[in-house]
Amino acid sequence: MTEKKNVSIKDVALRANVSTATVSHVINGTRFVSNETKQKVNLAMNELNFRINSVARSLRSRKSYIIAFLAPILASETSNFYFMSVAAGVQSVLKQRGYHLILSDSSDNVEVENKEIGMFDSQMIDGLIVAPASRDCDYECLFGDYPVVYIDRVPNHCERDSVLIDNKTATKEAIQRILDKGHQRIAFLSGPLSVTTTIERYEGFSETLMNAGLELDDSLICFGEVSFENGYRNMGDLLEMNPTAIFVTDNVMAMGAMTYLQDHSIRIPDQLAVVGFDDFQWTRVTHPPLTVIQQPSYQLGVKTAEVILQRIEDGTSGKEEHRLDANLIVRQSL
């Protein structure tokens, strides 16, 4: 049995028809290399099964090639699929650029979040992506000397780059579509106003109603902790106010609300039109299928990875906001 030969940078250079210095620059990101040349080098490394010695590379470059992603994940929430899709988008870019992703969970809890950020600071990460658990926390005092990008939501005093969904515009389009169907008593079911995503959705809802000359009716507006049970219970409470349509800003709450409507044989959309958030598979198999705002979760991750890698490679910091559009998917519930 012959011993497997270790593949060297020289072998990669010969296969890619470039210099060993170019291969080193691609691996370590130490000098500009054209995308065409990077692709040739990466292809050669894959064909030769070349493995980068990450420990040696870190010692040489003082970089770990590790990006951390701190997401608000709750064990009971189907909306975790959203952040898993975001993470997949981040990972797809990092793998192409020789970086690794560490995913951690804040449980949407500020204390847990602070401990996780402290843990990252004790490691040698090159950057941090975070979906903050609260808009009121002073995050700047927690971060180390590395680029940070906020994703999906931001704190009140945002001093970093952010990559967000245009929640307000998407909500306005959905509420206008409901109004165009002739509805005026529109209920609003939401999680608490503790994160900017919820705030933006509420602003889109309220501004669209006011622009249509309608007054906000507090009896048709319900905020509560996000859970299936609260969605179920609050749907029953709101129905007592005789709405003709409802907009639900959270997927878990929407699942609870739809279950209540089906349990009580409420005809959709004849008795109540329903619009929810996020296009998960279950929204397509309800009776009838649910009209939703579809968020580009994977693309959100891709864009965030591109932003943080640019900051790392340029050695710069900044406060740029990037917004991605969401799409209204109209089905039979409206």
C-alpha cells in the first residue's frame, strides 16, 4: 500500500498554471488577485484535495478565518428555519473565500447574548454577525476589535453596518392589497415592539391605514409574546371585535391564528381574510393556502457575508445600511 502524498502549494500552482506566490495570496488574502485567477486556484485545490493548514495560516497572518453568527433561536419556534436559511446564505459565501462559520444561539435573550459575545471575544474571530435580541442594549461596549454587521434588525443606536429586509415597504404593500379588497376593519396581531422588525411592520400597517383616511382602532391591535399559544388565544380575542381581515407579523403567531380559525370553522377569506409573514412550507398546505410576505432569507445571509468580508479585507469600519426587498405572495386567503 503506497503512502498518500501530501499536496503542497507548489502542486497547486503547477495545476493552476500560476506562481506559488499567487496561490499564497489567494489562501491568505494578502494581495489582490483577480476573480478569474482565484477560481483557477480554488479549482486546482479542489481537484488535488489540497487542505489548508488553518493553524499555521492563523499564526502567519494573525487571522483565524472564522466568522461568528449570533442568532435569536428558540427551540419551540418554526421561525428558526428563517435564521437557518440566513446562516446557509452566509456559509455559502464564506466557504468560497476560505472562511469558516460558527453559529451560536442567543435564545433572543440579552443576558445570554452578552455571554456569547464575551465568549467570542475570548476566541480569535475575524468578524461577528449578530441579530440583536433587543433594540435597547448598548452593544458597542461589548464588541472586540473586529468588524460587526447587524442582520435582520438593529439596536436603537446603530453604529455598525447592517443588512436588513425592507419590512415597512412590504407591509404597506400587503395592507394596501387588503384595503383594495374592500376591507376596513383590519386586525393586527404581532409580537412585542422590542425589535426593529416588528416596529417597522407596525409603522407600515398604521401609516397605510392613516393614508387611506382610516383611524387606528386599538381594539383591533394586539401585541404579545411570540408563541403558538398566544397566536391561537389572541386570534379568538380579536375575532370578538369583528374584523374582516387580519395581518399577522410573525410566522409562529400566524400558525396559532390559523389553527384557531380552522378549529372554529371560520371561512377564509369569506369571513376573515388573512395575511402572514414568511413563506414556510406549512403556509402552502393550509385550507386555503396563506397569503404571505416572503423574505429573501438566503440572500440576506449572502449579502451580509459579502459586507463583512469586504470590511475584513479592506481593514475599514463603517455604518452603511443595506436593504433587501420582500415579496408579497398572494394566495387564496386574501
